[in-house]
Amino acid sequence: MSPTRDQVLATSAGWVAVVLNVVPGLGAGYLYQRRWKAYWITSLLATTWFVIGAVVAQNSAAEAEPQNQLVGLIGLIGLAVVTSAEAGLAVKAVRQDS
């Protein structure tokens, strides 16, 4: 008998999921938690952010390059912060329900 989604999530270490979503970013903590839907949503958001940045950078002046890079970095850091908080809260919520 294989464990349920909630059992896997409840037995995972919340801090590991948080750290994995922050340090390498892009939803690696979701892979640890076996939360595939959240992982693919995060991957889609990150890819969309990269594509938008590439499109905007094509039509910008060379002087705006550092600013464009900073905006891109801030967006990815924001994504990492949000996904790490969500991963930690998901573990906390499942443990409280158990």
C-alpha cells in the first residue's frame, strides 16, 4: 500500500522544502515533497518570467541592461520566497489536520 499525498507531505521536513525552494529556487522543494502540480506551476511561472525578460530586453537600450537584469533577479527571488513560504505552510497545515 503506497502512502497518500497528505502522508508524504506530513512526513517531509518542512525546513528542507523551504530551503530547497529558496537556494536552488524554481520549486525544487516541491520535488522533495512530491507535489508535482505546484512544481509545474512554479516552472511555468519562472519560464514565463524569463521569456518576458528576453522580449523586453530586445527593445531596450544598452544603458537599461543592468536595470532589466535587476528586475529579472528580483522577480525570481520573489518567486523563490513565495514558493518557500507556501511549501512550509503546506506541511504545517497537513500536520495540524492529522
